[in-house]
Amino acid sequence: MENQFFVDTGDLSPQALAQKHRLEQDPSVRTDHMAYLPGMEQISSDIRERVMAQRDSYDPMQYTAQDVQAALQHETCTVEDLKALLSPAAAPFLEQMARRAHEETQKHFGNTVYLFTPLYIANYCENYCVYCGFNCYNAIKRMQLTRDQIAHEMEVIARSGMEEILILTGESRSMSDVTYIGEACRLARQYFRLVGLEIYPVNTEEYRYLRDCGADYVTVFQETYDPDKYETLHLMGHKRVWPYRFDAQERALMGGMRGVSFSALLGLADFRKDALATALHACFLQRKYPHAEISLSCPRLRPIVNNDKINPQDVHEKELCQILCAYRIFLPFAGITVSSRESASFRDGIVKLAATKISAGVSTGIGDHESKYTGQDIGREAGDEQFEINDARSLEKMYGDIAAEGLQPVLNDYLYV
């Protein structure tokens, strides 16, 4: 495990601090990360086996410049072509990849760029994920919004003109149960045209309940598709169960969700293998559920409260651009989101090539949209942020910057009848 992930735990009790140290130092005290816990639904699916077979056999170093050139000449990008485009051999061909990605984006999306914003409604968490600001051993200010506070935050966001919202919580069923999240979805329907969820994985019928409450799509970060590395990063909690998390998008589709989004957190493990597995996970599920709307994200590690040294290893903007262009060439129809973790200049550039969706007016804290949107201290308490953002532009500023580049910012393209 990388020591850079450990956080300041000065506010922990001696008992909690001792447990934390045991979990970090002694793998034998940790539960089996491949074993389902009581209440976790197990589905019958071959998707995981197929994805992992491709990931495990992938050797990025075996691909050559000739393989990359051949991949770029093919009208349809195969799995082998994707592997070549993600390999180090593709680095000298980034300009050609960018041109091809731009062509595919134009063909399927035109000049449109979709805008949304996240709303964190709670930051309580029962997991110990060593790189995350919300982890249960990080000494941060915890908060859960009440129904009235959620409605107020949504009203503030809606007044800015935003029409799509992504609702997020920490991963705590006891503090943010499915009924609580469902009520947030019902409230969101009063203010927004499109409602997404990024919450802890749940069972099929729970996803169905949340869909009935108004949710349109579900985003799940697998974090890393390397089970061994995953075990060293997720030391406690339901999130530790790697296969249950892997199958979350399929359960969401089985529960009737219209769309699902996939992502690895780049910088935790071998980013090329994680990028391959993410793309194949999305591809194989789209073939199995052809009605589903599929999208991808490419977040990188960012500093968190009590640890400003967390950054992605070996995943610089050039590598991130390579991954995004490879995604677009392989999955030309898929939405691609680039979050506020990235710089304004990078996001301004990548929406011209491969990305189709970006966040604006972002806060990863709890209950602070009014102060951030108005710039005034309103005297209301707020919970700490999950991670530091890089691009803090407002919706108005983002909208104007996109339009100035000759692109068409879109707030919503759904009509409900």
C-alpha cells in the first residue's frame, strides 16, 4: 500500500486508532474482499469473467507502432485495437488519435456538450478506503442534509439554470438509507429534468425503487479492476466486497434504470489495465442491454482533507487524453464525462475532441451551495468535501466558455410526456 494515502487521524479515539492500524498492517484481520456479505444480491452473469479475462491477459508492452497504425486505419475498433491504443506505443500517435476521436464525436454528438452538477447530501461513510476524504477514519466534519435542506440546495442550484443533477452520498446505509435517497430523488424531480445517482451499490429491487422515485441513471466507480490492489485500498466496509461492486451497473439495468456510467479512479493501480477493463465493462453490458444509455468517466486522484499529497501516479494529462481518445474511438456512441478534478484548460480542450459532458458550479461539500453560488457567508454549517476540485467555474462561466469555442452547451435534451 502507498503511504501517501494515509491521512491525519488526530481526532480518533485510541480504540479506533488501534483498529485502523491493525487493518493497515495485518491483512489477516480483514474480511475476504471477494466474499459477499449478508443481504448482498448475487446475480448470474458472465460479464465479470469476460472483462477480467481480457484485463488479465493484457500486456501493454507487447504492442508496436504498427499495431497502433493498424488500429487507427480500421473503420471499427476491435478489442485488440483498443489494447494497442491504450499502450505506450500509441503515445507518438496522440495527434492522430485526437483527430480520429474528434471525427467520431462529431459524427455521433455534433458540437454538443452537456452540463450537470453534483449535489452531495451526506458525507457519513462506513468504509475505510485509504485514499478517500469521506473514509470513516478521516477526521472531517460530517453532515447529513434534512429534507428541507436538500430542497433548499436544489432550489439554489436550479436558480442558476442547471437542469441535470447528480445526487451523491457517503457509503453509509445507516445514515443514508435507500428511503432517504429515494426522497431526495423525488425532490430532485421537482427542480430538474434529469436525475443521476452516485451512491453505494444496492440490490436490483432497490435500484427499481430509486428509479420509481425519479432516478434516471446510476454511476459507480469500480475504483480499480485489480482485485489484489483493491484489497489493499479498501480495508473495511461493504465497499470492500469487490465482486458486488463490479455487478452494480448490471443490477441497476435489471432494476430498470435508463442509463449507467462506468469508471476507474486512475492512479490507484495500472491505469492502462484499468482503462481497458472500464471500456470493456461498458461495452459488454451495452451489448447485453442494447437499450441502455452507456457512459464513461475518467477521474484521477485528487488531494483530500488531511492529506494534500494524494495525486495520480504516472497518469498525467497526456496519458489521460490518450485514454479518452481511445474510449471515443472504441465506443463512439458512449457519453464521456470529464469532472472538475481536471483543470479548466484541459477540460476546455478535451470537449473539442472526445468528452461530451462536464460538470459546472461544483461543490463536493455538504450544504454549501448557497454560500458558493452567492459568494456570501450565510452562517450555515457545512460538511467537509470529499476531495479538492480543480475547475471551480460557475454554470454561467462554463456555459459562456463552451459557447465561445463554437460548441453548443446543452442543459437538457429530454422531454417527459
